[in-house]
Amino acid sequence: MDKLSENRLETRFSDAKPLYTDSEAQIEANRCLFCYDAPCIKACPTGIDIPAFIKKIATGNIRGAAKTIFEANLLGVSTARVCPVETLCAGACVYNDYDKRPIQIGRLQRYATNRALKMEKQSGRKLFTPKKKTGKKVALIGAGPASLACAAYLTLEGVEPVLFEVGNLPGGLNTTGIAPYKLQATEALQEVEWLLQFGIGIKTGVTVGKDIQLQELLRDFDAVFIGAGLGKDKLPGIPGETGSGRWGATELITKIKTDSGFIVPDEVQQVLVIGGGNTAIDIARELAMLGVPEVNILYRRTEAEMPGYAHELESARKHGVRLQECIVPKEVEESSNGRLVLTVENKNNGKLEKFESDWLVYAIGQEKHAARLSKEIEVNDKGWIVVDEATRRTSHPKIYAGGDCINGGKEVVNAVADGREAAKAMLREWSGE
Amino acid sequence: MADLAINMCGIKSPNPFWLASGPPTNCGEQIMRAFDAGWGGAVWKTLGDPIVNVSSRLGSVDYAGNRMSGLNNIELITDRPLEANFREIYAVKKKYPDHAVIVSLMVESREEWKEIVNMSIDAGADGLELNFGCPHGMCERGMGSSVGQEPKVLEKITSWVAEASSIPVLVKLTPNVGDILDPGLAAVKGGADGLSLINTIKSIVGVDLDNFVPLPSVRNKSTNGGYCGPAVKPIALHMIAALARDPGVKIPISGIGGISTWRDAAEFIALGSTSVQVCTAVMHYGYRIVEDMIDGLSNYLDDKGMRSVNELIGKAVPNYTDWGNLDLNYKIVARINEEKCIGCQLCYIACLDGAHQCIHTRQNPCSAFHGESDHGARPRTEVKPPVMHESSAGGEHVPFIDEEECVGCNLCNLVCPVPACIEMVEQDTGKAPESWNERMSKQLGGFGG
């Protein structure tokens, strides 16, 4: 595994929601009504017993609070930071109907997990101890949240999992993709390290299908879990789309987060981001925060139709990002002074317009590469691996899958839920239940 | 604007708000600032043979993030020389002739009492308050609550003071007794002009769980202290009301115990207090709180059409009665306002586990009784969820009440976080009022006849 250099662009970002102090956590925890049959639990894809862990923070039982979180979601550290709580748990908080600020559940979860892991380190008293080994082995393709959740859950149940990661860094999008004002790569890797110490094996720089065959995994392991995420950034398919100054959004985000010495040069004064999802909003905001004076998101439909979250767009706008609606890119040219000229169709009036920029960023989705793994695995027309809803089992009886490769790109917390449910299904299968 | 001035057994005060004997009345400089802030009177920190205090004296009960819901102290009476105290009393009275200065006293022998009474009168005090209540430290030396717990001793000392004093004498009672009437009536018998209560409740406020020492810790040891603050208010209200309604108590009462706001004060006055004394709330927020107490009480009296605070004194006493006189045929039931309900279901779980299983949810219409885990219980009535309005804030999470089964206990109303969301509504039972005592006397009559 690679070590991250200190010299990463993402380290210039500060925390949008800093770690609570003890007293801040106490005050916020005491605001919680401790609802019965609480809507926040139902809104959580991993079903964390949120009122229970918040009550435990309020009583000073921090270890218990963290265990309540981890028992439902072993990636409680990162999900506390990266979950869109505004649309999940906090969005369901009953205070929203009472004209009160909803409980800051993400920040309380971060506080509890952070403090408990610190205490674990200091005391040496482990939060979790894996059960005796059962002899079962599972291979996991990809080392992102879905695979990590699945592997960690399995390890605690005595299974020996091995992660096969194509890149040099584990953690998936937590390491390479999450906006740095939410979670930085170093912090993501600390969580991975904590999970690996349960007894998870990992091989990085390994491509399944090239360095090792899926058939070998099926032969050597009792089950295979595919948590391979998504592939490269898609291109719009227009003339002149590649060349200098033209980036894929996740490619650029990864550079900001993990590359040593990568910078956005001062000459970059104008950037156009093409897309309307959360990745488009993220990269636009990151570039604006890094000092690019003019960042415009070009979206082919209207704001109301954007798949990106409204609260994220609002935050991006506060950093100066602007949105242009109903703009469809048609062609990229280079001007004589080396700048990019993007010809677009304005769908409002059907006219062609030209936008100049220094950089052009494509955030229109990623390739679905997991489909290439095996012909035996059924894939839908969108390129997503088809799984049974309850077990996350694919059409192949020994292969399970979860995360972005089965849903086209949802939240980290959905991937965690997939990994856990797949692990449970494997255990049920082996115990003959 | 209503007249707030009072005359409590000859002690006149521009308003009923007095500072209770304690740290806020330790010296003249403090009391002058308090009078400037608006306090009508002050009971001077107890004078006696000056003592030595320990360091670390207070501990508090914090509840769900609220500081000092209850306060406990192990501080003793004044640690300043008597001469200094009397000099300051004289100065305060000279500067504030219309404010009430009552001197709290605690000594042992008849001679000492006589002497300190005279010194207080000479200093210009408007009244005396005999501290028969302190439940820590002083009681180990035969004073404070050890007097208050012995009606005969209390009566005797009261009579010594009453005989020696030309100014009104209040006896301050300890709540650390089985029945407050015993020391209360003893004080009346001894010749007290008024009663003050409650003093603090004997208590241990907490334990340091790292060092296993009760709190507050004095070099890893502690002792029981006196408990006061908002948490003790109900205990004080009961004791005051018990004395106020007793025909043997015809002297006025100064109410003490957890008073923090004008509302608290109004309740104490309605249950029979003429003046009210405040300590913990001032220790928490300072003398400035009296501004709202005066303003709020005055507005309240105006709203109620009362021209003087004297009209409020004891107004709720006739409605304090024995349980046996309560109407058994009065029925109220809970009603949830679904437009206000936010769906927290605290009422549901409180009723299910802590009351009478009369609230149901749409998710679990008969949740207390479903299937295998019913522990023998069976549905008493089958209740169908009512049709919901779209305006409901809590949506499908709004619970509903089985009005047939609801006993009207108030618990749901008390746990509901939304004001006026759950109302208790009176039901017509069609039965004439009947108390337990009436029912029993009818039966006795029946048997006899």
C-alpha cells in the first residue's frame, strides 16, 4: 500500500463541520427527544439506533455510543462525515416539523466514534474482538466501503476475508473521492487501518481478470464479493473532448486528494464543469474554494431536475459557483492563446453559444466496468450488476455484490449496508439457516 | 399597577421578594446592591459565634444539560465578626429605611440569645429569623436543624427570643421532619410572629465515581449538606400549604424553596406565603432576576384584576384538600392535536410502559397485546385508528388514544415536547360528584341504617 504525502492539495481545506468538543456534544445530545420508533433510524440505510447512541453520549457512555453505531455500521467513522444527513437521518428528525434545527446526527456520530477509538487506543481495550476462525474464506474485489464493510463484518464472525484492490490505496471513494472539507484521504485511511486490524487481508495493485482470474478466486474462496465501484469518468462524446485542460471529475478530485504536489495553476481563472450530479457540484465547489475565480456548472436540464442535492448546490453557490441551466456541450476547440472554447446549445432558445475557459471538467457519470468481470453475472441495461435485494447475491450462487456497481453510484452508507447484508447472507448460507 | 407592598407581622417591605439568608446576604455591600436591583427585603446571613468554613462547599444536580436544577451546600453560618455584621446592618438600614432587613440568628444559651437579639435590635433590624433549620455542621453542635427537629426545644428557645425581642420574630423551619405541623405549631406556641420555610433538605448531592468520594469533596472526604434550588420547590409548596391550611397556624408565612421566577413566587403566595425568599436563583444568575419577578408578578396581578398582592395570599389554600375529598366521578381523557403532533411517539411509549396502555400507533394499533409476547394481556378494546388529516406534521407517526381506556393520568401530556399538542379534555360521565369519603360515609350509613 502507498503512503500519502503531506504535500496534497486537499490539506488546504478545513473541516466544514469540525469535531464537537465534549460540551458541544453534550448540549446537542441533550436536545434529542429520544423518539420512540424514531424516523431517523428508518431513514438510515444501515439502521443505526440513533436515539440510543445519542442518549449514551448524553449520559457520558461514549464507548457504548460508539458500539451502538458500529454494530449497525462498521464504517461509522467515515459515514459520520460523508453521509448526506440532510436528506437521510437529520432530514427525518421530528424537529423539522417543529421549526427547530434538526439534531446534528452526523456530528454526534463523529464525536462518539472519534472519542471511542481514541479511548480504545489509549486503553488497549478493544471495541470488537473477532470470533474464533470458522475456516471460511471470502475474496472481495475492490477495497471501498462495500467490500470493507462486508470483510469487517465477516472477520468479526470468524471468516477470513482478502481484499483485492486494483489501485494502490484502499478505502475506495472515501480515500479518493470525498470532498476534502468533509473527509480527507489520511482520515479515510486511518479508518481502513482500524478495520484491517480485525484480521482482513489485502492485496493492492491487483486487477482481477488480469493479475488473477475470477475463476481462481471462486476456486480458492468460499464466496466472492464484488465491490468494484465504478470505472473511469465518462466523456460527452463531442469533438475535441480530450486534450490538455480537459479532465474527468473523479480523476481531478483524486489528484486533489491524493497526488503529491498537484496544484491548480494560477493561470486557471475560469473552469466549466459539465454535469448536474453531486460529483459536478463537489468539484465545482472544490475548485472555487481553491481560488479559481469563476466556476460554472453547465447542466443540460433545469435546476429542479438536477440529481445533485439542493443543500450541496446551495453550499457551492456560497463559495461562488454558478449554475447555467439547459446547456448542452457540442464541441471543444483550442483558441490561439491556448484557452478552450466550448460550443454549446442553449436549449432555452435553441441557439449555439460559445464559452471560453481554462479548464473543462466532465462530471457526467462513470463507466460500469464491473460488468466485464464475468459473463456469468447478470447485468441490467444500465450496466449495474443485478442482485437479490435481501441477500445481495448475484445470478452466480457464490458471488455477491454491493455498492456503486449495483446501484450506479449512491452513498457510502448504502455501500456499507450492502456489504453487511451480503456478509449476513453468506453466514446464513453456510449455517444452513 | 397592582400594589406589591406587604406587611408581614409588622415587617414592611415594598414588595414580597426577599433574599433568603445565605451567600447573597453575606455583607452590607451585597445587600445594598440587591436593594438597588429591586429586592424588597433581605434576611442577613445567619449571625452567631463566627465559624470556620471548609473549602469546596457546593455541589449541584445538573439534569439533561441544565445546570443547578438542585444545589447542595456545606457552608456554615457567618464567618465574619459580629461587630462588622452589625455595623453593616446599621449602615444598610440607614440608607434603605423602607426596605426590610431581617437578621437570621443562631446561638445556644438563653443568655447568648438575649444578647444577640438586643444587638440586632440596636443595629436597626426590622425582624429576626431564628435559624432552626440548618441540616449540616451546625446541627452537630446542637443548633440548627437539631433544634427544628425537637418541637419542645424549638418552642422553648422561641419563647426566650419572643420574650426578649421588641421586633417581629420569624422561626425558620427545617423540612427534615416527619410532619411539618409539629415544629410549626411548636413555634406558634412559643410565640413566633411568623414562620419561614423551608430550610435546606439534608442531602448528599453526588459521588465522584473516579475517587469514590461523595460530593462536594474536601480532601477526599465529604459530609451531608443542605439541598435547595428548583428541585425542592414541590416539597416546600406542600409544607407551606400544610401549615397555611391548619387552623392552629394564624401567623404569616415566608415561603422559601426553589423560587426562581415570578411564577414560582405567585404559586408560593397562592398557597399561603406573605413574603417569598430567594437564594439559589440569585446564586445562579445574580440580583438582576428580581426585575422580572416584580414586573411579571405585577402584570399577573393586573391580569387577574387584583389590586394588591395581598389579595393573592392563600388564594389556592382552600382548594388543597385530602385525597378522600376528591371527586371520583370526574373524568378527563387525553386528546392529541394531530396538526401539532411531530410524531416523536414519546406519549405512546410512556403510556405503554409507564401508564395504562391506552395510546396506540398506526404501525401497531394494538401494540401492547400483539401475538406471542403478550405476557397474558389481552386487548381490552379493539381500537381502529381514526382517519388522519393531511395537515398532520407528524404524518403517519401521529399516535391515537383509546378514550374508553384512558384514565386521564396526564403522563402523555407531561412527556409531550410540543406545547398544547396533547390536551386533557373533560368527559361527561353523567354521574354526580362523589368523593371517597362520601362513598364511605354512605356505606357506613347503609350498614348503620
